[in-house]
Amino acid sequence: MIETDQTYTTRSKDSEDIPLTDIEDNIVQTAIARNPFFRFASLKQYFPQLKSMREFRNSDNFLGGLKITFKGNFSQCETKLQKNSEHVAIF
């Protein structure tokens, strides 16, 4: 009988960049609502051209161009996004 010592390594992904637009709108909206700065009236003072909160969330000129970086192996990244996306989206 021949014995071999083989080591198999599983390559884990160190991080995953998730576009904010890939997170459900209701989760992002809930996170935004927790910070009074992100109320529409406040945002209009800084961005007079802003037409709606939907534009603020989805436009590349505002939050739509952002990505959230999850660090850990791929399964941890998926678990974080699925179970904790509301907490992750809090700014």
C-alpha cells in the first residue's frame, strides 16, 4: 500500500465588492432613515439639483456609484450580505 501525503488548499476569496444598487431598496432606505442627515430636506441643501430619494439611492452621482467591500471568505461574504445587509448598509 502506497501512502501519499497530499494537501489540498481551498482558495478563499478575501473580499467581495457589492454595488449598493445590488442591495434591496428597502434595506438601503431603512439604513438611510436612521441618520437624520439623509432626510430629503437636508440633502436638498447640499444637492439642490436632487429630485428624489430614489435618485439619491440609485444615481451614480450619489449613492448608486458606491460599493461596499465585504472582507472574509466567499461564504462569509454571502452570509453577511444575506443576514446582515441592513446593518452593513448603515453609513
